[in-house]
Amino acid sequence: PLTSDEIIAKEKSMMDEKRFKHCIGVSKTARKLAKLNGYDEDKAALAGFVHDYAKQIPVADYVQAIKEEGFDPDLLNWSRAIWHGIVGAYFIKRDLQIADPEILTAVNRHTTGDKEMTTLDKIVFVADFIEPGRDFPGVEEARETAFADLNAGVGYELAHTLEYLAEKRAKIYPRTLEAYNVWAVSAD
Ligand code: DGI
Ligand code: FE
Ligand code: FE
Ligand code: FE
């Protein structure tokens, strides 16, 4: 495996300064959420650090990976917003030599969420949304909600994301909708 210095250097080489700072913020917030929820803090911090590793990989590289590495061809109808989680996990395994399936699944699910989410999936999903560099209307409420109750934080984020996407008339990835139906819908 790569040393942590090698992982840091490789990741830094893949993205601009703003994105790198975001990854450090997500790593710190993931560590904090892990502590609050009795999860392995170092593992959460690593998953948070690498979660956007593939965000700026060229589109052509994604198209090639989707075609050659056995991904669902429907992914070709989407964009890097969706790819950098699902296909990003493949690049992280290949380039950073991180093979831990829990970390790779958390990266896979970090943008859309999923029907089933592990504690680590929830930690990375929520940390991405509330890390200290995030600033949008509602971020303080999202932080308070997530630090009080991780599942409620997931639900808050999915509702917010659905509202934001629908407002823009953006196409909703089915898994985002499935996650919303599980984690954001209140009891009847
Ligand atoms: O990579 P980040 O910017 O840190 O955050 P992210 O990975 O959570 O989200 C990246 C973008 O993906 C964000 O602008 C919201 C968007 N997104 C999330 N779910 C969907 C989506 N975009 C579309 N079109 N459809 C989705 O279902
Ligand atoms: Fe992301
Ligand atoms: Fe996110
Ligand atoms: Fe992110």
C-alpha cells in the first residue's frame, strides 16, 4: 500500500487548491462524526480525505473506465457529478491502492446516498455536506441536525439536495430518489 504521505501527494496532484481544502475539511468532519457515533476515527478520516479524489479526472478517462471496467452502461447518460462517486471508487482503488470495501462503498455512495447505508457511508455523505468550508442557506441547521443525530443529518441532506435539483430542473439519479424515500420521508 501507499504511505499516507504518498496518498496525500497523489491526491493533491489531482485537484485544485479549493477542492483539496474541501477534502481536508471533510476528513476532519468525518473524524468528528465518527467519534460522536462510535466509529473508527482514522478510517472515517481517510474515507473523507479521498472521497473527491476523482472529481477532476477528465471525462474521456471516465468514459473509458465505464466502458472497459464493467460499469453499468447507463452511467454514460450521466456526468462527473454522478461518476466521481461511483466510478471514483474504482480510480481510488487503482491509483491510491485503497482496497478496503467499506471505504470504497462510502466513496461510491457519497453523492447520491443509497437505500442501504452503513455508518461510514452516512459519515462521509454528511461530512461532505457540512464541512467547515460549506456555506449555503441551511448549513447551520444541517450541522446541528447531523451532530445531534446522524440519520437525521442524512435525511436533511437528501431533502435539501432533492429540492435543489428540482429547483434547477436537473435530472435526478434514481439512487438519489431511492435514498430520499428511505432516509428523508417522515412517518405517515
Ligand atoms: O463533490 P462535491 O461537490 O463535494 O459534492 P457531492 O459529491 O455531494 O455532489 C456533487 C454534485 O452532484 C452536487 O452539485 C449535487 C449533484 N447531485 C447529487 N445528486 C444528484 C446530483 N446531480 C444530479 N443531476 N442528479 C442527482 O441525483
Ligand atoms: Fe463529491
Ligand atoms: Fe455530498
Ligand atoms: Fe465533496
